[in-house]
Amino acid sequence: MSLLSGCATSSQKLNKLSLGMTKQEVIKTMGQPTALRAAMRGESGEPVEVFEYVLCKPGSDGLIGWDTQYILIFCSGKLTSWGEPHDWQTQADLEGERKLKLTTDENIKIKTE
């Protein structure tokens, strides 16, 4: 659990994100990621990186919050997607590709070797 002031700061950081930001811009806004969760090549050979941030999410009582994991995906060094883990589904298709599927049905194909 965290105090509200830390949660407010976390929300402010997330609200500053926008699609197309470079990794350097995201790190300047959010700070260093908690972890680099994956690095791979996309279907067309472009680099794909997945950052993890653990930030405070405000509680409904307005006084305390809890740590929440956020996943940020970069393709060719640009922010293409972000969200909480439950926003994502991972599926393997018959050709051996893996797809990260956002609940809005935006697909990112990832080549597996």
C-alpha cells in the first residue's frame, strides 16, 4: 500500500504518456522501468521491447492505494501500447507466431523462432 501523494504522482506520469514517444522520452517522464520484460524482433524484423513499471494506483477511499503493474510496448523505439496486464491476452496461432492482443482488438504480431 502507498500514500495518496505517491499515487497522484503515478497517475500524473501515466497521463503524460502518448503513442509515438521514444523510449528516452518515456524514461524521462516515468523514470527507469522496474524491469525490461522482453526484447524480440517483430514480424518485419523491427525491434520490440516490453517495459514493466510498478506504480501506485489510487484506492477508492481516496486515502491509500496499491502497487499496480503496467506494461509498455515499444516497436522500433517508439511507444505503441501500454496498459495493465489484465488488459492483454497472449495467444499462439497455428503458424508459431505469438500475438499480444489488447482488449480493443489491436494486434501486434511477434515472430518466434
